[in-house]
Amino acid sequence: MTERRPNGFWAFLCVFGRGINVVRLVILNLVFFFVLFLLLLVITAGLISSRADRVVQNDSVLVIKPQGELVEQYSLDPLQRALQTFSGNPPRQVQLRDLVGAIDAAAKDTRITRILLEPGDMQGGGFAALREVGAALDRFRAAGKPVVVWAADLDQGQYYLAAHADRVLVDPQGGVMITGLANYRLFYKNLLDKLGVDVHLFRVGQFKSAAEPYILDHASPEAKEADSFWMGGLWDTYINEVAKLRKLDPATLRADINGLPEQIATTRGDLGQLALEQHLVDGVATPAELENMMRKEGVPAGKKGEGFRQVSFQRYSNNLPNDDDTFTPGVSVVVAEGEIAGGKQPQGEVGGESTAKLIRDARQDKRTKALVLRVNSPGGEVYAAEQIRREVALTRAGGIPVVVSMGNVAASGGYWISMNADRIYAQPNTITGSIGIFGMVLTVPGTLDKLGVRSDGVSTSPLAGGFDITRPLDPKAGGVIQAIIEKGYRDFVGQVAKARGKQYDAVDTIAQGRVWTGQQALDRGLIDQLGGLSEAVADAASRAKLGKSYPVRYVEEPLGGFEQFLVGLNDNVMVQAAQAYGVHLPAWVAQIDMMAPELKLLRNAKAGHPNVYAYCFCSPR
């Protein structure tokens, strides 16, 4: 009897099913072996890591080599940080609180005799944040322990921190490059014109220049006037503080910086020698000479008799005891870092819903007796900022004192969320103010016309379809938007006046979208006191009558078990050993797209909808 063969369709389904099953098994096996590899990595590390790898030895040097940007809060999630570690590229972010906490702990740690700071790989961070690290270095030195700085080269941000050291050394082939501050931006008007995109800008405030790149091909005179004033204030602070730390005459330091092009010729291009002659550094040394210097000054040799005994900042910080008392009432800190956008935003950004929820969670926590809002934000969406401000007001109304600590920048929307605090602290070189509002509508009929496409039809009322991006903006719709923007500005100024106990006209005079330094803001009554996060926390604790001893808790979205596992991998001894033998993921895995900051503003914009912002592009380079 002949065996019946399955018909073609049934045979196809059988083959297709087997194929899907094979693919499923391959994927499951890949995931299984990847997780197994990670688990074995951790277990093996725990078995082979010696006790010396985890315990700080006596007479050790704390070596601090910040990698990348100094931030208030990681913007990279644990998975991204783990992938960067595995790809051989350590996460290019350092949390300010971790760095300051490690320095303060080391000041009291009898096993740590000194700090070696190597800031050559530090990028950005802002002068206010650097000032807080500098204050921690000053406290370390006040404990009788020296701070030594060494770098191949130092830029002006790195040098601002280095100036706090007892000794500043550079490589014989290096030097110090201090050039001053600049704030240059990209302007897109000509490009948008070529693309046929029409940008309709609505703003209130003579100096509110954040959206100028979309409507001009150059900076306006008002923008240049305002920028020159606040940047001049920042630069004066820089010159005066560095001169004081290095025991130099401020006028001489300024002249040396301005005269660099001419003076470099006197040393035939040797920046290190010039820095030595100008007393910006105390000496030049190669890495080998630095090690010999440490040994001569009594630091024991490292492993196998080489180098000197040391512990890295990352290892030291990760092994510090957790002082978070589970039950004792204390001060809660909520970080608002990054652009302000609506809804829920990831860590490292400010979300109208997510950041408001953190404040609400802190308020509803019975352990919270005072709240510090740490703001490092140039602003963003107005409604999102208002959501956060309301939570601040509700917290105060609930009997919990709120103190704001401004970081590098707390301008525009960053000031909006700050203004209702009991007290506002800022550093002299914090960037704040920029009390103003603007809105934008983008339309693309010209773009469509270039493609041979037209929009046409009918509507039932004058404004129906008025915000359709395929049609020119109706002047009546523009009038509606301008009225909304003007109302928003009146609300902003009015709320600042109420919160700060001032008349509307007095605030309006210093508003108009104008940017101020922390010192200039203090002079104009926009903040209450100069100081950093530690001063703000102490003030909040005092208002809550917490005494001298109290826990400080950061209120953040908790990490899950797998995320904690990934964070732990970043400092795993075995992972570091594997990297030393060249075992790592391809570098491309950890790449992050970079955009011009002016374009970032538009990433949350809604098409066909007026987008209202309180934003400030005010970060000098």
C-alpha cells in the first residue's frame, strides 16, 4: 500500500514550524549562556578576589581620576553603564555626591594619608559643581592631609579644581590652557529656509533668546548684551577664586590669560614652562617621577614593590558604608537634573509626572522631616515645571520645610520649580534667572511645495485646522498663541513676586528672560544665600529641628534586583581583570547618539500643537 504524502501546504507549515522552533531554541540558548556567563563571572570574582582587593590598607593614597562629566544624577541606566564597562569604556559620568562623599570620608579615614587627583579625563561638569568638589578638597586639607594634582594637560575647568591642591604638577610635555568663556550656538534659519520650514516664534521677554537659532542666522544684540553680562560675572568669579587659591594678583592672572598668544613665544611653545613661570603649577613631572616623589614622601610601595600604595576612587566609594538609617527621621533629597519634559522621564531628566511623584513620595514618607530639591536644569516645558512647583508648594503646606540647592544651572523652568521654596541656595557661579517664556509652531507648506505637494480643503470654523503644520499659520491662530504666552509670562512673574515677597514690576524689571549668575541673582533678590548642597541640607535640617545628627536620603526610583546586579558588575574585580586581558564587548555597543543642544529642545515637541517653553541655553564653554 502506497504511503500518502502530505499536501504541499501542510508540508510548508511543518517546515515553517520546525524553523520557528529552531530559532526559538537558538535565542533561548544565547540568552541562557549570556546570563550564565555573567553569573559565573560574579561567582568566580568572589572566589578569587583577595581580601587586599577589598580592604583599604594603611598609608594608602586615594587616587581620583574622574572619567567624563560630573553630574548630579546618572543619566545612563544600569544596563547602559554595564555595557559601557564590558565594552572597555568606563561610564563617562561621575555623580557629584559620590565624589564629595568619598573625599569627606577619606578626610576622616586614618588609612588614607593623601589624595592624588588626576583630572585630565574629566570633561565638563559646570563651575558650580566643581566648586563643591573644591570645597571638599579644602576640608580634606584642613584635616591635615595633602592634595596633589597631576595631569598631562589641564583645561580651565580642570584647573579650577586643581587650584585647590597643595601642589599642582603637569607632564613636561603638557601645560595649562586657560582661554576664558564663550557661548557660541548654531543657527538654523538658513537651513530651515532651504527646507521650506516656517518657524513661528512667540515670546515675552526682551532677553529671552533661547529660540533665536530657529528665526535668525546670528545672535541678536540683546542676546549678546545679556550673555556678556552673566558670562563676565562668571569669569570674574573664576579669576578671583583661582588667584586667591594660588596666591596670585587677579589683575596679573587676567593679563597672563589674555596675553597667552604673545607670552607662549617666550618659552618657545612650552606650555608647561610658561605655567611654571606664571605660578599656575608648582612643577613638572613624568608619571615615573610622580611615583618616585610619593615613595620619597613615605608612601609605601604597591603590589610587587612597584608604584605606591593606593586605592581608586571607584573602589573606595563603592565600599563606603551606607549611612542611610532605615527608621530615623531626616532630610530627603530629590534631584531635578536635565531638561524638563512632560510625563514620566528617565533618570537624569526631569519629568512633570515622575519628578512630581518623587517629591510626593518624599512628602508622604513619615521619615521626611525636611526636603531639599537639588536643581540642575535649564528648564523646558512650562506645564511640566508647573506640576513640579505645585508639589513643592503642597509639601510646604504640609508642614515640611523645603530648601532648594541650585547646581550649575537653575534657569527658566529650573527657576520656576525652585521659586516656592522656604529658602534658595546657589553658588556664586550658578546660572539662574531667565524668567521668560516662548512658544513655537513649525509649519511645512514650503517643504511640501518643493516636493510638489499641496494641502487644501475646508473647515467649519475660523480656527479649525489653524495649527495644521501642512498649511501656513493663520494670523488669528498666532494671536491666540501670543495671548497664551503673555498670560504664561504674567503668571511666571506674578508667582515669583508672590514667592519672593516683591512687587510685580520689580520682578518684571529683572525678568524679561535675562540670565544672572548666582551672585547677581543674590544682589537682585532672586535667591537667598550663597552656598552648596551641604549648606542647603543643614538649613533644611535646622528648620525641621533635627539637631546635629540626622540621615540624608536620596529619593529615587528604586533599582530592581537585576539592575543592582548590573551596577555591581561595574566595579567587579574579575570584570576588570577580564578587560585587562582584552575580553570586552565591541565598542560600538556603548555608543550614544549625540545631538546639537538646540535640536534636543524639539525632541518632545508635538506636531500641530503650540509648544510652550521656559528654557535657557546658557552653558558656556
